[in-house]
Amino acid sequence: MFTAPPASLAADSIAPFAPQTWSWRGHAIRYVVQGSGSPLVLVHGFGASIGHWRHNIPVLATAGYRVYALDLLGFGGSAKPALAYSLELWAELLADFWQQHVRQPAVFIGNSIGALLSLLMAAQHPQLTAGAVLLNCAGGLNHRSHELSPMARVFMATFTALVASPVTGPLLFNWLRQRQRIRATLEQVYCNPAAITDELVEILYAPSCDVGAQQVFAAILTAPPGPTPEALLPQVRCPLLVIWGERDPWTPIERGRGFQNHVQGIDYQFFPLPETGHCPHDERPEIVNPLILSWLPKAFATA
């Protein structure tokens, strides 16, 4: 049975990109394609979607690249089935998407969890990957208990139990997804207030209204964290570009600075961005886009 795309298919700012739908294992996956040339695959972070790349897709496509961006299963305009979500599931989605649509070595560009997925593709699917750009790479799909303070472990355990409960889970989700809550969260993780627009809030809010969104939220917050970046980095054999907002409260830059201790024999570049938070591509596209474009020829030269 084909799971149809949710109501949010046309609810955000991707209309200029002519979204398409692809069926993956019976589920609708929304994606866009722009431009021509060597392929780039853009992978969004938790709670985001194609619309989060609205300041990047046109620039990259105009510069001579074929840009693919997709909504991961459970997010954006893609289907939101009740499944056991994991990094491995999404990596299988990306690999199948590559096989169906891309079919030549691509640079994967991701933010947060999307960056961790891009790193996972580089490490475990080298034949698909010409390089990877990591923007504030997440340490895992969820927090690892040993990395938290005792008080934080108690808080996260309580929060996870509330999210997973069929009674309190929907109530908590409906409270968290309110537009004013989304804006307040953005104000914590963006340093540039001009980047926090009504359009951005709507990009994050609209998919949360879809049937199944609350169950996806609960499933992901209770899922296993998956492999760490530090475990994946030694396996990578393609060029890596790491861009990190220095004032990210969720993925502190100290972790990113340590990545260089785990790479082995590859072209590796690290760029810290001052006065920038968790989503550099959206907060400072005028800086991030040129950084990526200046690096891409090196990645494809070694593919």
C-alpha cells in the first residue's frame, strides 16, 4: 500500500523548486532537483525539511551543480508512518535514492543529524560519495547517557518517558510545536535574529500538523543514537569539509574541533563561523555558500 504524501506537501517555501514525489518501500518521499552538473545531495536536520535549504539550492544550482534535496521519511512533506526510526533506516533511504535518481558519485551536504547521515554515507557507502560537507554535525540521533551530567540524565529520562506516553506524548508535542515555541527555540540556536523569519517558523511548523507527526517525534526521541562521528571519521576516504557555528548550544564547537584527531589520510578542512549557531547554511548563507562552492571542485577532482 502506498502511503500518500501528507497535507504539508505544499505548505512551505519549496514551491519554486517544483517538488516531486518518489515511492520508497510504499512511502511517499518528497524531493526536488535543480540545475545540471556534478550532483549534490542535501540532507536536512531534525524537524526540518527541503525548505530549510531555500537560501542554498538556487545558488548551488546556478553555480553548475545538479542539486537534489529530499525530505527524510517522517519529516517535511514525506510520509510519516509509525516505524522504528534510526540513522541506518535513513541511510538506506539515501542509498536507494542515489541508486534511483543520482547514479554517480555525489557530495552529500548535511546539517545536524543530516550532517551525521552525510558522514555515515561517506564512511559506509564510499562508492556513492565524492565528498561530504558537515554543518554542525550531530553527535547522534539522541543524547548518549554517558555524555550527560547526572541531573541531565534524569531530565532526559523523564522527558523521554513523557514523550513516549500515549497520554502525555500528544499533549507535550502539541505544546512544543506551537509557533511561539518554535520561534523561542530558534532564538536559542540562531545568533542572527534577521534569519528568524515567519517563513522559517512556518517551514518547521507546517509538517507538525500532519497525521503521524507526533508518533514520529516520539519514535525518534526514543530511538538508539547510532554511531558517533568519531567512530565514522577513520573510515572516510573522501574529502571532508566541516563548517561549524561557534555559538551552537546543541553541538558545541569543541567537539567539531576534535574531528581532525580522527581523520586519516584525507583532505580535511574545518571552518569555524563566529556569531553563528546551529544552522549556518540558513543563518549565514552569504558565507556558507561561497565556502562550499570554493571547496566542491577539489572533492569532485578526487572522485
